[in-house]
Amino acid sequence: MTKITIPTPISIEEYKELFCQQVEGRNRYPVYVSRKTHVRLKKAANNLMMQHMNMSALVENILVHHLSLYEKLIQQIASDEFDRVFGVKDE
């Protein structure tokens, strides 16, 4: 089993810069989350209202950050899974 490390906390200023930016509202597609996650996102967005945030912008910023941060790992997992399914072995 791989050990998971949790990123170190960031400052309030860094959080605002990363996640509290408005996002252009065009070309949107739905994404479904559990009710529990929806409630948590709604509370978080409501708490950031002073930053003029809405839930969609918050989710967009969180996902963009996550995908940027873990892009290489995601690609490696996909490659490993492809190799496992199609029987490609390391030599």
C-alpha cells in the first residue's frame, strides 16, 4: 500500500488566490456530487460570499488546482492501468 501524504496547509491569502477567483460562466457542463458533498460545498461557498464566490466557481477552482497538481500522477495511473489490462510488462 502506498503512503499518502497530505499537503501542508496554506495561508489565507494563498487560499484566496487559488480558490476564490471568479470563473467565466460560459460553456459549463453538469457534474454530480453526493448530497453530503453538495451541502459542504454550498456552506463553503456561502462562507466565501464576501469574496463574491458562488459554488460553481469554487468547484471549478478546486478541480483545476487538483488536476494541475496531480496531472502526472493521473497520467501514470492511466498508463499503469492500460498496461495491466492489455498485458504490457516492464522489461
